[in-house]
Amino acid sequence: MSYCLNPTCPNPENVAYSQRCQSCGSRLLLRDRYRVSKPLGQGGFGATFLAQDEALPGEPSCVIKQLRPSGNAPHVLQMARELFEREARTLGKIGNHPQVPRLLDYFEEQEQFYLVQEYISGATLQQEVKSNGVYSEAGVKQFLSEILPLLQYIHEQKVIHRDIKPANLIRRTQDARMVLIDFGAVKNQVTQVAGAAQSGQTALTAYAIGTPGFAPPEQMAMRPVYASDIYALGVTCIYLLTSKTPKDLEYNPTTGEMMWEQLVYVSGHLTSVLRKMLDVSVRNRYQSATEVLRALEMEPYLDSLAKGLLVKNDSNTKEKTTPHTENSAILCSNPSAVAANTGVAQVAAAIRARRAKIAEAAANSDAGRSHQAPKAAILPNSNSHSSNTQHSKMGRKLDSQTLLTAYLKGRRDFALHNLNFLNLQGSDLSETNFHSAQLQSANLQGANLHNSDFGRASLTRANLRDANLSKAYFNHADLEGADLRGADLSHAHLSNANLRGANLCGANLTGAKILDEQLALAKTNWMTIRPNGKRGLL
């Protein structure tokens, strides 16, 4: 289909490859190369469309963003032009990041303003929650681990997004990475036209202020700061945990704060972090994405965070406005991106160093005696940098009793640890972080592992028979050959998990996030409860 972009066209739909609109006579091939196929969305100041670039081999898809001024008065057109140029400059500056759509083209035609961007195929967070249900605590932490380094990078470019919300975050189908879209509301020190009429100012402000409920008080008062994006990110986390938008939540009539804590079931630590992200007073809020990362102490995620900002220099890299046909071919030579990556790496190094000291102290305290293997400690005369590096890469080996004792004392983080062959049968280890841990052939039969994080963990040939794995997080986990007979996997997150040869006979997968293709690799029987709640084989 060819779709007409004339805002006043009574019937914009046309047959494919038409040259002119059958209703209004407008030309359908924009700039002699872009053919619009369907609308994607519409807001107060513009609309977005899916299009194909017929000037390139294969006619790759792209997104056309059309700014539609609310009037044709000179000052309104001027403000629209400034808004248009502001977004184009912003995308040109930061669009070489792999989690931001690339700017391919921008132009003005017949007093209409157009941006052409890379098309991101995938579902928004809003669509994900509506389809799959709310996130677990582990899922929210994983989300923050993906988006906070990106936010740090954007802020280092002197850009405030001002419209972070579930509808503007897309999980890209190609690589499952989170991509932030819609930079039309950015703030980057662009001054509005002086002396513009009140109606024109209102039109611009209504579009650029952000989304009510997600925008904090200072942003609604047109005084946004970097911490304003932190607030919006916090509101997004509440949505992920509750599926409720700000308008569906009650507010404290005295303080104006959202009343959300009674609706979520997360640890006290994450509650305190979210509470500070959502503080209505900008002075009391986290001031940067780095501060939030430090507060979360996301050591198990930081290796993947740093990779999220890795850049690749290429002397043959083309200009930002050169179209690319593959989403994965994103090259970035921007020094600021390298700086952002360095910042995350520094945070990771600091946390790892502190964790190494804590681990050494715990080993001396818990084991405390000569039965602890000398190789588990850091010798006084050894190279501490080398030891810490090896510790972070290899993971600390724990025995079953040491782990259970640490859990009873309140420890919940065993990420990156070597737990192979441990016997933890029947243990209560709910809400524990096993991210990237080694649990090969571990005996976890009948264990309570509710809401635990096994993201990227190796659980090959592990015994998880009859275990409580409800709401557990297994994204990219390796469960090849694992025994999951009779396990409760209700509402578990199994996206991208390897289930080849896993035994799911009698397992309960009600509401689990899992594909039929994954289940086809596993063993199931008539007692297996599928995600839709029905029993039986696939």
C-alpha cells in the first residue's frame, strides 16, 4: 500500500506503487525515494509512518516522522522548524549509539518537516507488559542494567530526553536489546522564539514538556534537569512491576508522591532505590545514572553493561546520514561514547574491588580456620589487581554449607560464583541473585527459588525436580539437560534460555515467558502445563 502524507487527505490509502494519491492528487513518493506504507502513531505535534527507501537495493524499511504544526502562522512554522532542527541535531549527535535509532535523512517539503530514521523492529515495553504480564524484581534490575548506561551516555552529550516511558522503549527483535526512541521532546539549550504568540507557545510546550505522570514537577514547570529522566525511569519501573500507568495510581495529597509501594513485591533494597528515583524533590533524587548504578550495586550485570556501550572505530565509516540496511551494523567512533563506556567500567572496577574485600573478609570470618583452601584467599604479597581481576572473571568457589550460612545471615548475592555440583536439596534460597553463576549438575531438587535471578547462569544437567521456580529469571540461561520434572515455573522468564534436552514432564509453565521453539527442544508430557494453562504435549 502507498499511504498519502497530506494531513487533510480524506482517504490516504492507495494501491501499492501509485505515483499520486487517488483522493487528493498529492505525490506519494517523498523526495523521490521514500514510499510510506502505513501510519505507526500520532501525537500532538506530528505523526510517524513506516516507509521503504526505494533508492536502496532491497528497499529497506525506515521510519518517517512528520512534524505537523498546529497552524500556518509564521511564528508557529518557525517554532516547528526549530523543534524539527533540534531533534535532527540531537539524533545526529547521539544516533550512533547502538541503543538509539540512527538519523538517515531530514528535510522540509511544502511547509511539512520530515525526519527519516532507522526502523527498530520489536515490541515496546508497554506492549510487552500487556502481552506477558508484569516484571519480577530480577526483570526490573535487568531492565535498569540495560537502560542506565544509555542514559548516562545521553546525559554526557548534554541531552535530556524528557519523555522516557514504556511506549518509547522498544526491545529490538534482532538482538533483544533495549532501544530508546522519540527524541522530539529533548532539551539541549535551544531557546524558544521570543515574542511568539501565546497559542504558539502552548502548542510547542504541550509537545515538548513530556508525558504527564512520567514527568517530574520541575519538568512540568519547564525547568528540566538530568535527574528528570531518572524520575521518568523510576515511573517506568513502577509500570513494569504493576502494569499501572501514573493516572491509575493514587497520590499522597500532602506530598504529591505516587503511592506505589503497597502494590509491588520487591526487596527493601530495590524499594529504597526506586523511592529515591521517584523523590518529587529534585534535590533528594539521584542526580545521575551512575549514582543509580552504584546504589543498585549491579556487579553481576556490569560486564554486560560495559559491552552495551562498546564502540568500534572504522576508517571507512560513512556519515551519520548514510542509510544502512542492517540494524546490527552500527559503528560508533564518537569519543563521548568511549568516555561513557569508561565511566561504566570505572564503576564496575570500584564495586568489584569492594566486593573482593568483602568476600575475603567473609571467607576469613565464616570459615575462619585452616580448613579453608589457601587459594581462596588473596595472599598479602600477591598482586591485588591481578587477584581481583581473576576473582571477578573466574568466580569464587563456595561449598553448600558456606552458601546456606551466608543466606541465613541475609546475603542474597551469589552472582558469578562457582556452585557446580553443590547439594542444596530442599533449601530455601528465594529471591537470590545467581546471575552468571556456574550451577552445573547442582542438586536443587525441591528447593525454594521463587523470584531468583538465573540470568546467563549455567544450569546444565542440574537437578531442579519439584523446585519452586515461580517468577524466576532465566534470560540467556543454559538449562541443557536439566531435570525440571514437576518444577513450578509459573510466570518464570525463560526468554532466550537454552532448553535443549531439558526434562519438563509435569512442570507448571503457566504464564511463563517462553517460545514454542524453545519447548520443542525440551521433553514434555501430558502432565506438562503449558503457558496458556492447558495440559498436554505441544
